[in-house]
Amino acid sequence: MGEQPTVLAIALDANSMPYGFLKIETLAEIRRLASKHGLRLWLPEPVLWEWQQHSVQEYIEARADLRRKRSALAAAGVVLPDLPSPDDVGRQVREAVTALGAPLEILKLSGEAATQALRDQILVREPGERVLVRSGESESATTKDGAPQKSNRRKDRYLKTGASDSATLRLILDAVQNETERVVLLGGDKDIARALVAWDLPPMKTVTSVAELTSLLSDLVPLAPGEPAPSIGFATAAEQIALVARLHRPLSCTTINPVLTVGFEDLFDEELLNSDFTEEEVDRIVGVRHFDEVGEGEASAEIVALVSGGFSAVQTSIDGSDLVTVDMALRNVPMFMPALLRTEDSQLVIVPDGRPRVVAPQTRYSDAEDAFEGVSATIRTCPGLSEFELPEAYDGPASRTLVVTPGTIVEVGISGLCYDEWELSVEIRDSEGKILGQRQLQCSYDDTAWVGGREGFNAYPPWTLSPGPGDPAWDLAAWITTTLVSAEAGADS
């Protein structure tokens, strides 16, 4: 068997991001992974354009909703700042991407690749195709102000597509001189695979998630020359759980710098002049995120923990004539602590690397879908679940199952609709089907949050999460982590 060609780069397709929407945090993680393995990271310009367009469209729809409410806000004395233009939003997306720096490189679209891509679409050559659009199916078009734009076309028709996929693939192939074995494509779909067959080229290694990419590179690509092998593993779900298990113990508060509170201003009507948080206990480590090897036996990360303690603040009275001290007892609120993790004499040592942030508990949301997305982001901090997405529940109940490790399975189900009242159920079981734990989380509508019912005005965000002694989403994440760690400890014994 001949020697495998050396992988040169990771290339990104629009589908490398969940649902095709750019997440800078995810892109930064991919960049760190490429750097660790000494690989280039290629972003074809048509992919960046797609990400810009998705963000701009989201902004246009949000701006249109705000403009419709502008008159009501103006009547209440609220002066809104000038809103940026869609072009400004697109420009900000590109600037955020380019700011990540090397080894990320944008493959700019050339005239030849653009010409061939357009020809593929017009002549319906792979990956170009004709897509049947039935009457009434394309009503999602919008005007420049974000309002629905009605279509006068009533007949079924065909649309030619594929130029973007073709241009993306051609830019990647030009970069590797058609040596498909030298690139790993993150997010590629069946259209890319069909095009390679039609063009009589070998298949390209394709992965669909960052977790899958991490696993593939660990087997396929050596670390960059001169970089030590990882001594604190965090690539696989088992390694993540093992690391968090080593952290999963009470922390001495004397070793933690005074925390900086954020987000508590939203709990009060008036501006806080001063605030403080006195931690009574660091209850549980929920997870570790932003993990990155920085040297032999050392890694940087952000530890997520739940803490309980007392919050005190000084604010002005309602009439502004006096200062009032507010005291609150908080339980199980999230704390984010930047830290260096070191192994010394086979012991894991946590060294704070900046001021921790204690975040106000969030139990209320402006709409049910915001709560849905917030819970999803929180669950992804759990070890082994960094790539997990909650099942979409736009049309009814949905569920998703993930084999976290060979001995542990997590199943998440949604009943109701994610944009209305919904209930989330989480079940963790072992490989033999034994249930290790179950939890539920409800999102419900609070009529008392509105004066005059649903048609009145908003007193405070009406959608609530329950149950939980503190922040329900983070309490759920802590339970998931505890159960996963206990399950792995039982399997090892």
C-alpha cells in the first residue's frame, strides 16, 4: 500500500455552520484546530457571501419588526438610535471573520472559476441542477424593508441553481491542484460528491461536524512540527468527561479571585451604582469550554461552574433622592472562570487566569424561541455535547439521540412547539438501556407579565423556564454533567 498523501488544508462549505448561519466562536475553534495540526484553513469567498447574506436577512427582518413598533416607542418617549444599513451588517460579518487571522485564508473568487460556475448552472452540469418550485412555495421573498413580497407567478416552474457550489468546489480544487486527497472538507453535501464523480476526480474526505473533524485529524494528521503531544486530552467525548470529572469537586473559594458580576442590572429598575457578590460555595463544575492546548501539560480554558452566595447592590431610589441597598440570596447561578489547567505530579491544578464572571440567573425570555436557543447553547457546554443541537420542533414533537460514549446515551425530546409553550425532556441511559436519570424543563407563558392580557403591554419578559432553584437551564446542564461523570466512573470501575 502506498503512502497516504499529506493533508494540506481544511476547507469550509456553507454547511460547516449549523443551519448555514455563521458562528464566530465555532469558526475560531476550527481555526485553532487547523493551527494545532499545522494545516491551512480555506474559506471560499462564495461561502463567506452566503454567511453574510444569512446574517443580513436576519437583520432586515429584525429591523422591519422594530420599525413597525417605532411609533409606539416614540409615543412613550423612547428615541431609537439610527440603525445600521444591511451593507454595514454584511461588512461587520466579513471583518469579524478576517480578524481571526492565520491560518484562516479567504479564497477569493477568480474570473475563471466564476465563469465555469455560471456555465455549470446555466447548462445544468454538475453540481448545477434544475429545482422544481411549485406555485406558492416561494412566498418567503422579502422587500428591502423585510416585509413579505407576494409573487404574481401562479404556475409551477424550474429554477437553475448550483453556481455557488460549483465556484466553491473549483476554488478548493485549484488550491490543491485537483489533489482531492490533500484536503478535508467540513460541511460538504451530496452535490459536491456528485460533481467530483462527474468531473472524474477522486472523492474528497468530508466531515459534517467539528467533533468529527477533530477525531479524523487525530488519526490522520500529525501535530504541527515542534508542538508537543496533548497531555490534557479534550478531543473526544470520553476525554471531555474524564477532564471534567477531575474538576468535578467543590473548589475552595479562597483560591478564586473576587468575581465580577454581570447582568444583574437587568433585575432592577434603576442604575446600579455598586454591586458585589460574596460566594458562599462553588457548588458544581458544569463543564469546560474554549479549551486549547498551550504547552506540554498545560491548557487554557473557561471553567463553567454553579455558585451560590449573596448579592448586594446600591442603587438610587425611584425618585432619585436617596441611595438604597439591595440584598439578594442567589443559588446555583453560573460562573465563568478563565483558567490555566496544569498537570503537576499527576495532579490537575487550576490556576485562575483573569476575573471570573458571575451571571445573573435568567428565567424569563422575550419569546419562547429565545428560551429554546438559550437552553440549547447551555447544554452544549456539557462534556461530550459541544456539537449537540436541540431537535427542531416547529411542526410538532421531535427527539434526538446522541451516543456520547460507547457506554452512555443521551436522548432529548421536545413536546409542544419551540416558538410556543414547550417541554424538554432529557433521558440518559447506558448501552444496555438502563435509565441513569431523567429531567424535564418547561417553557410556559406567564399572563401576569402583561398588563391587559396578551394584547396589552409588556411589563417584563413573559416566557419563563422552570423548574430550578437558580437558572433552570444551567441547573439542567449541571445535572447532565454530573450524570455523565457518574456514568463514566461506574463504567471504569
